[in-house]
Amino acid sequence: AGGMGAAEPLRSELWVKRRRCAVSLDPARALLRWWPSPGPGAGAPGADACSVPISEIITVEETDTRGKHYGSGKWQKMEKPFAFTVHCVKRARRHRWKWAQVTFCCAEEPLCHLWLQTLQELLDKLTSRPKHLLVFINPFGGKGQGKRIYERKVAPLFTLASITTEIIVTERANQAKESLYEINIDKYDGIICVGGDGMFSEILHGLIGRTQRNAGVDQNQPRAALVPSPLRIGIIPAGSTDCVCFSTVGTNDAETSALHIIVGDSLPMDVSSVHHNSTLLRYSVSLLGYGFYGDIIKDSEKKRWMGLIRYDFSGLKTFLSHHCYEGTVSFLPARHTVGSPRDRKPCRAGCFVCRQSKQQLEEEQKRSLYGLENTEEVEEWKVVCGKFLAINATNMCCACPRSPSGLSPAAHLGDGSSDLILIRKCSRFNFLRFLVRHTNQYDQFDFAFVEVYRVKKFQFTSSHMEEEDSDLKERGKKRFGQMCSEHPSCCCSVSNSSWNCDGEILSSSSIEVRVHCQLVRLFARGIEENPKEELDS
């Protein structure tokens, strides 16, 4: 083995599983590789070579041949051969990550020491990794397994990675949100939620609210420029759907999420603010649904005694009732975005669309700031009115195990826009065809009664909100120009529905929504396009 300078590779003949291997550590490429070697002077790695990025090594520790680990750093007399173990990430099927261990054996103690020291120095340079985390556990969400999942699958990995934690097991709704307003969060490197989408929403509201309060920003002002939080949020899925986790990682596996937290991944994500009459109602990161999805969540709340099956029951009941709702949608198209809802280019790790769209949005905002454009953008607003079975707005694809592609397969996590999906009145059979396409690979927007737009802002007013609606329509005719499609009167019952905001019911049907580009960051990297081959460990 040769010495190693600031960027010089280290290469040795070591043994892995009693097999002689050439092992190479390249700091310039931040990569550890090993491949079978017949002896000294072995050539370049072949097809059977294994590798792991330094960024995906959890830790390294001294090991003896019987499998005993010495993590204290104190050197002890060992039987030959000497060994060290690399704990790292192993990719499995369907975007899952697993904890893997690879033990390398050396004939000499100084060589083993050199490898340990070199690897540890490289790991110490990874400053994005968290050291101290605040963990909220919801013991009631999903099947009530949150505490058990954390203790069995997550806590041992955090201990292995030398991450210290402070744990709060919630006892009531909104406890996590209220806690984030009160405690000192500056000493933490991130906030972890163990639970479902509801628990994540609590932490999201608490963290955003605390950040705005500290910055002196009024959240109730729809036009307020919200300040991003410096802390990342990690999600350990333990809920019923885990939509946010599935859409940002590609799976709802607790071990996978824990490993993304440990390696310090960071993923910026858009957040939509939902207002009514200059009052903040809620923040949304996944689905805002009026009509079909609003009716489902409203009906299912009355049937909590049924458990998780209540969603299937309420879904069938809502489908059979086939209610449509009349209203007016006005929206500001997202001209800054690179993609479109139907371009079949899903958001993936290192997404070019999100990066480029954010840059173009920032340039657009600078032009508006210096008066080069009309900041009201009145001429760009569009208005659509009619009778709708559903109105959906998604900031992400909203994928889940039942719908692997989601409600809007090409929606992007950090492009500063939301996909607005309008499903007009149609027959039950046609609506069923539309719903079925959420479970397969066909274009779910390829129907005459479905419209989809990529938007920065939108407003909705129900036709039954007489006083508010009349004023909005007058302004719409003057400012936006009418785009309404006239439909003959129908025999279906038309009334007010409710908005489903990330699984919570909103009190008002008339809302104003604005997308805030990359307002929060998650311990995630996005769904990887081509997962690498499993590590041969």
C-alpha cells in the first residue's frame, strides 16, 4: 500500500469474504471499490467489481475475525488477520435502501490502521450529515406501530451513525406543531417525524410558522414572501398512505428513510399556502382536492371506527353518489416552468426541471421587482367556470402503493408550480375510466372532460357562495376575460363540497392558493432514475 496525500488514491490487496481482492479508495472521485484479484499487480476492475460512494458509507470500525466490533477507537490486541468493517448503503429493489456490512481483512495492523484513519477522515469532511435530531413519534397513526418501528428499525441505525436524538412521543393532535413554536430548535440539525402524512403536516406547519414568526413575516397575508427554514425534515413512514414519503423517496420503507437521513440528503420542496379572506387556512405539499376527494375525506372522518378500510368504503360511496359542483376557477399559469403536466418527464433525483424552473422564476421575480413587468400579471390570468366532479391541485405526483405514478405523474417537487386538474361533469363510466388510469401507465389526462394546467396561483369560488362569488365574477370579467364553457342544466344535485388539504378538511370552499418555491427541505434526494445494482456484501 502506498501513502496517501490530499487527493492521492489508496490501493491495497485485502481479503473480502476470504477472497483476495484489490481494494481502491479514490478521494478525488469519493469512491471505494474492490474487485477479485489473482495476486499482486492485478489489472483494472472488471464487471464483477463492487463499489460504494464515500457519501453512502455510514461508518467504519475496527473488527476482529470473529465479528467483534471496536467502535470506541481504542486499539486492542487482535488475532491475525486484522480487519475493519465498512457499514454502508445497499440498494435493493423498488428504490429501497438496506444497511450493508463489508469486512476487509489485512495481514498487518498498520495497514488496517491506515485504511480506518483514511476512511474516517473522508467521512469527517461530510458536513451535511446531521449530528443531533429532534424526533416526534405519533404512536396512534396508521396501525399504531410508530414507536415500535422507530425503536426496532431506526434507532439502531442512528446509534451506529453516532447521531444523538431527543424524542417526543405525542399524546394529542397538534402537540408537535405547538412544541416547535416553544422549544429552542437552533440546537438541532433537523426535525424527524415518525408517522403518516398528518404527522408530517403538523411538523411542516410548526416549522414554517416558527420561521415566519422569527423573521417577522405575517402568514395571513396571501402575498407575503415566506422565509425558507434552515432545518430539514425527515420522514419515517408509519402512517396509512405515506404519500409524501412515497413521492420523494420512491418507497414507504422506514429503513430506507433512516438511511437517507443518516447520509444527509437534502431535497428542496414547494409548499402551497391556502388562504380565505386574508386568513391562512393551511399549508399543502401534496393534494388539494375539491369535490370527489373532498367528499371522501369528509365522509371518512365520520367512520374512524372502521379503521383504514373507511377510505375504501367512503371512496365507493362517493363514486356512486356522483355529485358535481359548480364554481369558478381563476389561475395564473406558470410561464417560468420548463416542463408541462403531460410531458411524461417525472421528477427524479437531481431534477433538471426543478433547478431550471427555479432559476427562471427568480429571474422573473427580479424583473417584477424592478418594474420591468406588471407585477399583477393581470393579462395572464385565466378563468374557467362550470360543473366539476373534482378539482385537484398537486405539488407532487402524489404517488402511493395503490397509484405508483400518482395523480399527476409529471408534477415536480421544486419547480415553483402546482398541477391544477379540472374534471368536468361526465358519466359514471367515464369517471371510472379516469380513476382506473391512476393505477396504470396510460395518460390519465387524455379525456375530453379533463383539463390540466401548471399554475403559480389559483382561486376557487363555489357558485353557492352568492355574495363573494358575484364580486369575483365581476372582477374576473373585467380583468381576465371570460373563458367559461356553457353547459345545459343537469339533473344531478349541485351543492358545496369541502376541500381536502393533505388529508385535512378545510372550513371554507372559497380559497386562494399560492405556490412558494422550495420553501422547505427534506432528508431525501428524490426518486432515483436507475437504481444501482445491489452491493455484493
